[in-house]
Amino acid sequence: MEILIIFLVVSSILILHNPVSEWINRLLVKRQYKTFLTQETFYHSIVSRYIRYYNRLSLEEQHKFLFRTYLFHKAKKFHYIEVSESAEMPILISAASVQLTFGLDKYQLNYFRDIYVIKDDYHYGFYSRPFMGHVDLSGIYLSWDNFLKGIKGESPNCNVGLHEMGHALAWVNFITQTEEDKHFKKEFKNFSKVARPIFESMQQGARNMLGEYAGVNYHEFWAVSVEVFFENPIRMRHELPELYKAMSLLLRQDPCVIVNAANKKIAA
């Protein structure tokens, strides 16, 4: 019995040891990649139809984007509440998360196993106002109608998918600390040096392109900043240049560069 216990302990240590764990992960990813290649065209047909960000990437970056979307999709369990499930739903929601984390090493948001898709606005807890989405310990919640409006560009500076994935990214790095991206955590301190004064001025009544909701609390300021950074990058770079630069450094990407590159392709 003692020998068995020792064997189990040693085996556990070996499995959890980084080199071994990383080797297992690489093996699993390699197997998933083979399956992904058989579905890449299908993923592309859906993502390219809705995600403007994706269409501005190079072919190599699109390939990386789709594989990350596939891995994120397969790692989550999607629940559908009062809405009919369709094949595009989990793929587009996964793509929204990948867009936000595309410049980071850690992108799985691995604390969150469950994603809840609700038809439209809903009520949550004791709040009187309706919600378009939220994140809590039980999972990520999104209203599908509002999500679609965001990715279609029908709601200026508003993208529920990016907003809630912004909350989820903060959760896994600072609250649950289950998938910490070293760069993100380190650079967030520099981001806050720029962001905090803007947020505090908003709480004192100052107004800017982020809108009133960004002044509710710092968590919402961060999530709204994520939305505007991707939805209206040129204006943000012009009106809030320091915040835009801090976001670019934090997320390791610059949407304005992507937009300009896309415009050059069209002009050519």
C-alpha cells in the first residue's frame, strides 16, 4: 500500500512538472491542429462574414486567429437560454475573445468553462436595469441580440463580446489568477498609470468619448476602453492618445495599423 501511495505521489509530481506538462500540452495541441485543418474553411466562412478585424489580418495571422478560435471553442461548454443554437454562435463568441487576446501568450481564459448565450437583455441579481452581458464565478454571460449588433457595427463604440471578454481577461489574471499572462499583468500597472487619472476625472464629471458608463467603476472603465480601442481606434488615438498607446502596449497590438494596412490593400 505504501509503495502504491509513493508511486502515485511521484507520478503526480512528474505530470505536474512543467517540462512534462508542456510536452503533454504540445502533443494535445498537435492532435487538435490536425482536426482543425479539416474545419478551417468552415471557420473562415463564418468569421470572415462578421469580424472586420479578422479580414484585415494577413493570411498567416488569419490562420493563427482561426486556430486559436477553434481551441477556445472546443475548451468551452456553451449553454443556450431562450435562443435557438446555431453553428455560428460559439465560433463568433470564441472569435471575439481571440480578437482581444490575439497579441497575448495566454488566451484560453481557462477559469471559465461555461459560456451562457441568452436571447436578449436580461435581469441579473438585484439590479433594476437590464443586462447585455456579465461575468461572475459561474461563467461568462452574453445576450445574443446585442452581441450581433456589436460585431455588425450597429451600435457605435459598443461590442458586448469584447466588453465581457475584457472582464473575463481581468478575472483570470487578477481575481482567480488561473491563467496569468506575465506581460499583461506587468504592463497593466503601466496602463493604470495612464487610465486611473482619466477614470478619476470622469467620476468628477469630466466627459470623453468613452461615455458615462466607463465612469461607473474601474472594472467598467477597463471593459469600455477595450470596446472603444477596437471599435473606434482612429478616434481614440486622436482624442485619448496616451490611453490608446497604453492599450496598445498592454494588448500587444495596434488596431490603427491593421486598419491602415487594410486600406492600403483596397487601394492597391
